Amino acid sequence: MIPIRVFTHPTCATCPQAIRLAQELAEERPDVTLRIISLGSAKGREIAKAEQILTVPTVFVGERRFTGVPRRDELVAAIEQCSVNSGQYSVE
């Protein structure tokens, strides 16, 4: 499975766009899992601190990090790369 993680915050204006894009890709690809992590919760802030998240939205495909709302083609390319290297990634 290829993990996509989207770090968001309730007051973020562009986060809904990043979430929608990630949801669309997760629905299209059975090999993708999606986790949305809100910095509006204590647990979300703890995870973000551990990952050194300073900006929202931040999107991870596997270990590849995108800051801001990534383009769809960038995410698809990252998913394809993870698919090729699927043994390197694990689901949280």
C-alpha cells in the first residue's frame, strides 16, 4: 500500500483543495491509503512536530513531501514512483 498523508488545519484556506485531490486519488487507486492529520487537535500537532511540519497543507506520498497544494500530476508521479519501489514504504 502507498500511504498519502495530508497535514491540515481548520483555518487553512487551501487545505480543502489538497484534501479533495488526495481523496480523489485514493478513490481511484486501490493501492493508496489516505490519512488526514489535523493540526487542530493535540494528537495532530504532536505528529506534525515529529515530522517537522511548518506549513499547511503539507502532503506526503510515501516519504516524498509536498508543501502547499501539489499539482495532480506531481502526486500521480510520486504514487507511481512509490508503486515501483513499494517495498520501501509502510503504512502508519
